[in-house]
Amino acid sequence: MSGGSHPFGFRPQGMAGTVPRTFIHGSLHTRKVYTLGKSTHAPDSKKTQRIPRMSDDILDRLMVQLHDRARELPEGSYTTKLIQGGIPKIAGKILEEAREVIEAAGEPGESGRVHTVREAADVIYHLWVLLATRSIHVDEIRHELARREGVSGLEEKRLRTEKS
């Protein structure tokens, strides 16, 4: 994704209409509906689900928007095109963007640093499209990282290997 606009079409923070208000949790066809900051339920659900209102953090907003796109598949959306291509298409983009961020990291000076930031954003976007198709939310990633906090990477890997 070198150059050009970002595919997720976010408007700058503070612009009206940038924060979707609901997302689906579970598979893409689940009936659980979450409304940010409110309690709600799907028409056939007896349980009310509640999640806290998202912060103004762009990463939270991006994840919510990607879940919306995965559910709604809006026509003309780059995200929709990726999702419709399935895991192979998304995985190919993740690999492409990972190569680009590594190349950018090897570029000297401030321009190389700026290029690395841009490519890193592309890697995150494409990875998060993959997560949204699996109905994985950013808070699940936060919880997993918190679970690992303070544990040696070697020890954590050993524990995972023992469980396999």
C-alpha cells in the first residue's frame, strides 16, 4: 500500500459519522448485537449484552468499523473486496505489507522512519481485517497481551508447546 490513501477510508478524528455504534460478536452470522455504551439485544436473543463505550482511540474505532464492514459488506469498499477474497486474499496482503514494512525499516533517516510508520499502519489494517472476519475484537488481543505480560517470551512459548 505504498503511497495513496488508506483503504479503510477513515475520516480524521472529530468528523461526524466516523464511529460506528454497533458490531456483531461471534461468527459473521451471529445474532448477538452489541451497542456501544448501551444495553441491547438481538430480536431472537433473551440475553442483554453490554460493553463499555469505546474510547476516542483510532485503533478501537478502526476495529469497530472493520467488524461493521465484515457484517455489512458494503459495495465499493476495499475491506469488502478483501473479505470476499477470503483468508488467502487477506493473508497475501498481510505478507505483502509485512515485506514492505521490513523494507521501509531499512531506509535511512527521517523519511525511512515515516515510511516505516505508514507501512506498519498498513500491516495493522490488513491484520485487523483478518481478525474482523474471525470476529476477534481488539480487546481480545489486549487481554492476551495482558495475560503474557511479565512472562518471559521463552517461558510463554514453552508453556504453549507443552499444551499442544
